Amino acid sequence: MSIPFRPGVFAIAIAILTAAGPLRAGDGPLLVPVEGEPFPATLAASDSDDSLVFNAAGGRRVFARRDIVCWGRCAEPERGPVLLLRDGSLLAARRVDLKDGVIGADADSLGQLEIPFSRLAAVVLELPAAPVQRDRLLDRALQAETAETRAVLLNGDVVRGRLLALGGTEIQLETEVGPVTLALDRISSITFPQAADAESAAAPGRIVVGLDDGSRVLAERLAIGEREATLVGGGVASTIDPQRIVFLQPASDRVVYLSDLAPDGYRHVPFLNLAWDYRLDRNVLGGRLRNAGQIHLKGIGMHTASRLTFAPPEDARSFQASLAIDDAARELGSVRFRVFVDGGQKYVSPTIRGGAPPAPIEVDVRGAQRVDLVVDYADRADVQDHANWLGARFVR
């Protein structure tokens, strides 16, 4: 159902969207199209490099990749080791070893892999149980800039040196005091220096492919048949069972994520003395955006009382997002979300509380010069007001 934007019916349109498109865990995999409401669907095949086929109520439906925001639920690895590639891909594995400049890995979903060392950013061997701590560790490992191999021990100590060997149950480094051998079960993470011939990060047109073991591959090519799928990207080339694919997020020239833009301004008024910054693609604590146990790769984390300003692209038609309190709030928190367009309030949410499913919204921004995202108090002051604008995006 398509609802044209008119001031007199805007509140009704939002109410319909919110009621018709709840993103609850029990609904099964949802397809979120660029236009229209989310609906349950299962992945069937890929017609070509540019389209995907889904089974839904009423039969098969074919979508161009550029017309899809995302599909499914993004899983997370439950244990280490985890390989972090320089393009942002994350691979869950059972073992890793290094030989002749190639990383060998026995991956849960992708099978036996050989990855050029130049593609590897880090190996995380021990994942913290707490989600926010796990996210911070993965981010530090991926973003670390080091001229030497850097091993972080479980007790927090750091050993730096030139990598001599990695495999089995130990790693060997040439350090300032000579060769050092460390048992892998004493190590939290290993970060590697960037090789001179390392390839740059993601190129446009790729698709994030999430697998059931928590692996996420930034794929250059994805071909899906009835019995097997071929996945190529990040130094990975694998043939897998299509049933292991649980999440897709294609790059689209129709979607501009606000977290990929530089904000025009930010203002926050602390409730007492604790100030909060906004976070792009993270919640206000620095962890991944989560709601109802589901991880979201794109969005903005904000706290009450704050305002974040963006200039939409000239050809932007609408602003879309799903509103929620992050799971880190432990079902606490209560906020009101507001959207202002060129200074005029165009949307205000009911009170959004911790533990509630995301509420999708769409606001007309045609011809707008400025869009303000505002998070206000509801009740209980600012207690656990970890507000998320999930998938916040301008649609062309």
C-alpha cells in the first residue's frame, strides 16, 4: 500500500506503517524494501548479479538489489577465533594458521579457506560474553594501526614484534628481546600490520552476506541456486549451502545512510553532569546497534536530550528509520523521537520504551535543506535512554 504524503494524513500514515511493519523476532526473516512495508520472505535464488528472488505470501517476488534495504536477521559469532579482514568482513572459524604468507582457516560455514595475509587485519581468539565489550574489542582490533604484529594477552599485557609463525597452539614473534613464543590460549587478539600491497576497503556495488555462524562477508559476487550458493569477496571464494545465508544488505544508489554523512551540527543538554555523544553505526555505549536480540549494521545512537542535524541530498525523497531503545538498556529507557524538516516538526513518536519492537517511520523531505533528529525525555528522566535510529536513511 502506498500512502502519499499530505500534512493532514501524515500521522495516520505513520500509524499504519508502525502497525503493519513491526520487526519482531517471531515474525521470521523480513524483507525491507526501499519502497513499501517490510514483509516476511524467504530467500529463494538470485536471478542475476542485479536481482534477488524471494518466496513470500502470494508467490515468488523478484527485487533488484538496489530496491532492497536489507533482508533477514544478522547473526553474531558465539566464540572465537574470529578473522577480521581489511574490507570489514568477519569470518567465524575453528582454527587458523599461517604458512607462506597465506592464512589458513577452518571456517564453520565457509569450510576450508586460504586468505592472503595482506587481506587480514586481525584475529580475535577470545570473545567477551558481554555484547558491548565484544563489540569494542572487535572494533579496536579492526581499527588498530600498528607497524608490528601486536598480541594482546588475556590479562591486558601487549607483546609486539615481527610475526615468525602462527598455528597449532602458539604464536612466535621476534621482539626487542629476542624470539618469544606465546600460547594461543593466553591471547585475546592478534593485530597485524598493513602490508604494502594490501587492497583498499570495500568497493561500491557489494553486498553484505550474513551467515548463520555469525560470519559477515562483503561480497563482490553472490550467486544463489536451489542447492548451493557461490560467494566471492574479501579474499574468500566458497560454495555453501544457501540455507546458511541468514542476512543480506546490498549497496544501493537509492539509499544514503545518515551514518555515512557528516552531520551539520549536534547539540546535547546533559540531565546532570553526564554528557553523551552521538554514535554512527553504534549505540551510545559504543556497541553495535541491537534491538530484540537482533544486530543492525547501520543507524545512529543518541541519548536524551539531543539534536543531530543533516543536510539531505538534493534528490532525497524521504527519510526512513526504525525507532527503538537499544538492548543495552536492559528493557529500561523511555524516549520520544522527533523529526524536524527545515525547522518544522513533521513527526513525533509516542513514548518508545526499552524492550519494544522497532517502530518504522517515513517522513517526506522533498526539497528540504535541513533535517533534525531529536531525542527527548519521556519518563524516569534520562535513565538508560539509549535511543537508536535503526537504518536511518535518505531515499532517493
